[in-house]
Amino acid sequence: MDAAAHVLVFPWPLQGHINCMLHLAAALLDAGLHVTFLHTDHNLRRLASQPASSSPRLRLLSIPDGLPDDHPRSVAHLNDLMDSMRATGSAAYRALVLASSSNRAAYDDHPPVTCVIADGVMAFAIDVAEEIGVPAIAFRTASACSFLAYLSMRRLVELGEAPFPSDQPVSGVPGMEGFLRRRDLPRAPSRPSTSTAADDSGVVDPMLLNMGDCSAHSGKARALILNTSASMEAAALAHIAPHMSDVFAVGPLHAAAGTTRTASLWREDDGCIAWLDGHEDRSVVYVSLGSLTVISEEQLAEFLSGLAATGYAFIWVLRPDMVAGGTAVKMKILGLGGDKYSRVVEWAPQRDILRHRAVGCFLTHAGWNSTLEAAYEGVPMVCWTFFGDQLVNSRFVDTVWKTGVDIKDVCDRAFAVERAVRQAMESAEIRAAAQDMARQLRLDVAQGGSSSSQIKRLVAFIGELYVRDCHHTTTPADSS
Ligand code: UDP
């Protein structure tokens, strides 16, 4: 491997995407490559309190996302972010790729960028790099099963199987004919799985079609990287492969990278682990709905009454922007049973919590990072999903992997939460399946395992792109 290969890693600027691509960056650094990690100015400012990068081969840069600083950048405004990234963000990105990939001048004392790994959600980032002559690889932070569902979106619409909360089986996603229902397909944030106001007009949210097209666009990149492992998602990977130039299944990346780096956009509570130390083995429910989910006070009340009925202690991640009336709501939760019974934090050290012996199950929105983090620690899940890939992931958790319980679209939710939490905390079958999966994932990321071998192959692939690129761009004057 040539040490001068230099990868520009460009995540979609949201927490779940940043975390996962940072783990990829760590794996590339561990393999000896140079990495530039590209944030938005807004996020880099929020991360300013984090420790500086620990490798001299890692550089953090940023570009504007084009939104005013006080813009909420929340799930309700994802279209604004997408539009401004496509306009302002892409112009700044083009200028940066041009300057940093120049073969004649090293940029900032780092060798020239030889390859881009861009979040596949930003199709423009693939095209811009290739136009400039820098080979681009797409990275998707979602599961292979949900990627395949997005890839099949136009076909699903043709078949009259658009996302909708019904039990009608779906035949339009290859390999999932036996168990996928319309209610398990990705839904747009504007029509979350908690919405009761859906109608079956067949009209599909343009955001879903756009995600489908973005997924297909990854076929134009030199390869697709997915944060999953062959042992979890062999069938979906096999169905994706014919649509892509190459596919690398390298996950779970948080476990594959030798060095743990985090980039939390919120300050992590540092008392959770000591609090858990004071509890019995597998006696605590960890509740987190990720970095984007917003819920109403009514939904919170449903969750709470279900959880309270189980009698289990819990840690609850309540981001400041997650529920209207934040402080009053927090007091309401805290009032449930005192400090020993409940702990409410704005942001938690999630992976440390999941690996703590006191945690018995994870009540989650089934975002892919959270799903992988729970899977790696062998923690049973209860999935209350909201939008996007979460709906597909939760079906796999419940029906394919059998490592948890899916309660999407359930009407009597308080009761459903109580029943599902008890099941996840107490079922020997679910726990055994979760632990089997964790054991297998440990083998996958260990030396010689499938994901670790795929990372090696990826590093060699990036090296080959670089060598090929040198041959293309070396002029007689350069070589003299
Ligand atoms: N996370 C965390 N602390 C929290 C809640 C979440 O560190 O209190 C991390 C979690 O470990 C995961 C990411 O935030 O890596 C959330 O990503 P995911 O794909 O699960 O959901 P999203 O936020 O994208 O909906």
C-alpha cells in the first residue's frame, strides 16, 4: 500500500452519518492512509470542544452548508439542508477537491487527495469528484436491507406496493418476499410510522423517490461501501451487488476501527456509567431515539406509562430539541420514582452504556448505528420506529434476526411498550439470538473475519485507484 494515498471522507452532516464515517476514517488511518475528514462549518464549530485529532495523518476541514447559523437543521428541515448543500455546499466542495487534489502542490502540508469517499446521499459529491478527475467511492450509512428497499422504490410504486401502514406483503424487494410488508418500507419524515393520518392514495413522498434515485446513483461510483457484515446481510448484499461496480461490507465499523473516535454534537453525560454500576445485572432499560427523532408530549406519555408499568429502572436520552416543553417533561419523568429508578440525560455515551452489564434491553428507534451497536453488544431491542431505514431495520430485528421486538404502528402503544419491554428483558430466546449475533460480529471484525478482510481489500482498492490515477495524470514533464 502506497502511504501517499489520501482519502477525502465527506459525510452527510448529521450525527449518525458523521459517527459512522469517522469510524471508517479511523480504519483507513489504522491502515496507514492519509485522511481528510470534511465537516460543515456549522458542525465543526459545535465539535470545537472535542479533543483534537490524534493522528498527524488526519486533517479536519469544513465547508459552509449554506444555511444561516440559527437554522434548526432538524428532521423537519432536511429538505432545506439538502437544497443548500446541493447549491452552496457543492460549490465549496468542488473548490476544495480541486485545490486539495492538485498533483503539483501539496495542500496544507498534506499530500494531494487521491480518492473521495462521499456519503451516497449526496449524489453530487460523487459526480463533482469524478468530473475533477478524483475517483469517488460511495458510502451509505444505512443497512443493506434498507438500501435494497430504496433501490427498489420505483419498482415498488409500479407494483402498487408503496410504503403504507398495512400488512399487505411486498413482492418488489428481491429476497424479502416472505416477510416484508408495506408497513416495513422506508417512510418519509413527513409521514412517520407514528402517524395515524396516512391514506393509501399511492402518492409517494418525493423524498423517498429521491433516496431511491440516490441509491441507484451509487452504481456510478467506483464502488459502494456499506457499514454491515456479510453474516448479517448476505442476501441483501448479493441482490445489491449486480447494481454496483463493487461492494464492500466492512461493518460494524465502530468495532472494526482499532481506535475509538467520537464526534458528538451534544455533550455526553458523564454520570451514566457510575449510575449503572449501582444496578443489578440486566435490570435497566436504555431508551434512546437517536439524534433526529422528535416526539409529541402525548407520545412521550405513552412511552412513559408503558415503561413505568414494567417496573424496570431506565436511562432516557432526552435531547433538548426532542420534545416540546423539554424541561417540564424531564421533571415529569424524573418524578416517576426518584434518582435510583430513572436517569434522564441530554446525550449519553451510548456504546459504553450498551456494553454495561446492568443494561437488559434497548428501547430504540432502530437507526442503523444504534442497531449495530446493540447487535455488537448482544443487547435485545424494542423498536419504536419513526421514518426512513428504521422501519426496515426493525422488521429484520424482529422477524429475521429475532434479536428484539418490533412495535411499529401499534395502536395501543402504552400496553405494547410494556409487553415488548418485558419480552425483550425476559425472553431467553431473544437474548440467546442477540448473543449469537454478537459472537458472530466479533468474528467478522477480528483478523481474518469477513469485515476485516473487506477493509483490507478496500485499502488495496484505494491504493490501486491511486496508482492508476498517477499513470493517467503523469505527463512527460512530471516524470522527467
Ligand atoms: N448516540 C449517542 N448518544 C446518545 C444517542 C445516540 O452517542 O445519547 C449515537 C449512537 O451511538 C449512534 C448515533 O448517535 O452512533 C445515532 O445514530 P443512528 O443511526 O442510530 O440514528 P440517527 O441519529 O441517525 O437517527
